Amino acid sequence: MRATSRAAAFTAIGACLLVHAARSEATVPMDPQYLPEAALLLAGLFLGAIGLHRLLTRQLGSAMKAGAACAVSVTLAFVLANNGHNPPRPAGLQPAATSSMSLVLGDVVLRVAPSNRYVFSVNDKEFLELDLARSGLTVSGVVGARDKAAASIERNTFPVRRTGIRPSKPDSHTLLVQEDGEDIFRVQYSEPRMIEVTGEFFERRSAEPALISFQEGIHWSGGSVGQGTVIDLRSQSGGRINFAPSGQIRVLPL
């Protein structure tokens, strides 16, 4: 009878140790929510040590109880670890670092590399310049309407303009030109990485018709782009944004 009890005690303690050894390969995650499972593991290890001590001192009944309790504690710890917790939430998406400027021209978005200066041309004839200084955005160019030049802009000033042309600055981020109450030119810089421009533009010191229109899309001799289009020019190095007679839009060296 005593031999049978001793064998049973060895079996209980051995089972506890085998369970502990097998489970040790699949560790409990190190997270505060798994503290109960860690406590059960420690209790199981403690009970296993008690059971082994009781076995060596021939306290067979206590050894069997300690071995059984050890096995239950260890098993329960890993059952809870695998099934008693919700899976961690996936990390939220983070925005990429800001690496571009959006130039919204007649509701067409040109995405370009960040720069302190943007120069625009049609067939290499410059018509508009946007300068981003510490004091803010300044605009230079010749604007008009219905194929007639209306005003010359020099760094947000209007040294020359036709009768009836009214430039204004409605707020700290908008420059506006009106003719007979109608907006013929607008620049809006309401966001750090976006400049919006609408209007008709002419070559400086020239009586030729308008070079290009940023109204309901982009239209120039040789090409047009419908409003709502997005064009990515970020892969081209900074320089002059040229609208070519072939219909291409490219960034050329200044």
C-alpha cells in the first residue's frame, strides 16, 4: 500500500514538473494583464518544491496533494494566458512625414517638393512667382481677364493696373483682384503645405494674349488639365514648373 502511494506521489509531482517544463517553452507574455498567470506559475513551482520535500520526508499523502495542486496551478496559468485575454489592438496608422507642397491651380493639384520659391512658365516664358519667406508668401506676376492684362503684381503690391481693377487683402492669407465686382485673381495660403491660385496670367512686358489660365482646370496653348486632377511632380528636383507646348508639365532648372 505504501509503495503504491509513493508511486502515485512520484507520478503527481512528476506530472507537475513535466507540465511546467513543457509550458516553459511557450512563455506567458510580459504584460501587466498577465500578472495572475505569473502568480499561478510561481505558486505551482512552490507547490512542486513542497511536494518533493514531503516525498523525501515520506509524507506521501501531503506529497500527492502538493503535486496535484502544482499540476493544476501550472495548467490553469497557461489556459488563462491563452484564452482569458483579448488580443492586443493593432497599432493605429500614423501619417507620413510631410515631404511635399500642394499647389492647387484652378482646382488641379500639383504635388511638388518643398521649396522657398516657385516659378511658373509656359514654353519657358515666366508668368508667376511665389516666394515663401519668413514674413509670409509674396506673389509676383501679371494677371488679367478675358485675354486682357489687368494688373502687374510685384511682391504683393500693384504698381500698374487698369481702371476699375480693385486689389484687396480680405484676410491675412488671401490676396484678391477684382474687376467690376468679379474675382479675376486669387491666391490663398491658408495651410502651411498648400497654396491655391486662380486667374489668367500673361508674360511680363508683352502684349500677347494670356499664356495660361488657372480657372476650372489648367488651360494653355498646347495642353489642358481637367479640374480635380492630381499630378505628382515630387520625383523631379526643385526648379521652374514649365507647361510645354507638347502638353507636358515638368520641373526644369532655374
